[in-house]
Amino acid sequence: LDRLRYEFILEPPGGGTRRTATLELRPIRYQPRVRLILPVDGPAIVYDGHEFYSHHRRILVTSPRATERGFTTNPVRYAYDFAPVGPNGELARGPLTEPQNWHAYGAIVRAPAAGRVVSAANGVADNKIVNGELTPPSDFPNDPQLQSLGNHVIIDHGNREYSLLAHLLAGTVPVGEGDSVRPGQVVGKIGFSGDTGFHVHLHYNLVNGTTLRGSEGLPSYFTRFRRVRLPLGAGARGPVVARGRIDTGDIVESAAGASTRSP
């Protein structure tokens, strides 16, 4: 697309003065400078991506909640929620009200590229689901970033590109601020901390800032992965994608080699 032109016609009910407004946009294709691998081994469903109906696209930065937390941009505009699944695509081994039943819970999270850790948290307790309501822990932190991300790791890849891995499990983050990480290095496990919903997931986002506030999300593409067809079995795994996009509903797994991953 070279140009998008929108025209809005505003007219009061029952007639009156009609007003028009136009807006013209010229999209620019963003080319990430860093080569990314999936932050989960898989198979994992892209529980929510950044398509038109995704909640990531629809963060109202002027809402009272966003204003209270200091957001002026949408840092999750291009985010993904990854949820590892069972062999038949099931999300859980038992009732969904117990996060420990989810295949995602406790799944390994890896650094998607080399870089330096600029923010990390490891002590935020899990949320709970009580009588059908999402309930934060009694010692929920006052810090807005910890409230949003819970346990997390933010990695600076250079060129103003940062990976953000959020909602991790307390006590599983082995890296801290200033540490260097390798592609595929374990940086935590999936938990249920921070501002998350009724699904256990890993929140992945490529942002252009060291914190959420004032940062804008960036499009991302991944290397060395496969799309998976369910149920798992012979022929269920597609060819290795050298570099490509992923979307909501895709079931993917990493095909990164041993040279880019570590236990």
C-alpha cells in the first residue's frame, strides 16, 4: 500500500451542520534489524497477535487506566501471546481455572536474539482465579510496570530494538539487569503474573524503548520456525520457514538449531 485516505462525515441527528474531515496516511514497511527466533519451543498457539480484532491493537491510551499508568503510546501494538498446547491442541490438562493445569504454565522462555538485559523482575506472585474472577496477589506491587508485566525480561538488541518477555513465573528468571544473553538462552518460564487474563501466556513484544511507558511497538518477523497441524503425528509439521510472519491462530514451533539455543 502506498497511501490510505480516510474521509469522515459528521452530522448531528435530525440534521444540522454537516462537517467533514480527511486523514491521509502513507504506510512505511518496517524492516527489523535483529533476526529473531521464537521465544518458546512449541508447539504453541499464537493466542492473540496484532490483527484487526486483536486486543493488542485496541489499547486506548487515553483511558483512565492507561493514563494512571503513564502510557502515552501503545507499546503492545505488535505483541504476541504464545500459549504452548498439548498434542491435540488442548490448552490444559484439567479445569482452566487452575493455571497449573495449562500446558503453558512453567514452559521454558528463551531469548529471541542476543543482547543485554535492561530490566528484569523475578518476585511477583501469580494471580489466581477465585469464583470466576481474576484476583491479583495480596502483595501486588505498586510499580506500574510491574503491575503490567509481572515478572519479565527486557533485552536490548541494539538499534533501539528491545524484546519484552512478560508474565513469567516467580523464581524462574535467572538473568538480571546488565547481563548479556545469547539467542535461545533460557531467561525464565511462563507464569501468571502481572496484567494478564484468564489464559496463561507469554507476552512477546518488540519495542523501541527500555520501558513500556512512551515506547511504541514494532513489527517483528521470526526465523527458523515451523507451522504445525494438529493433532500431532506423522506429517503434522510443515517445512522450516527461513523468515516470516506469524498470525493469531497459527500453531508454531521453533526449528532453531543447537547453535542458537542453549538449555
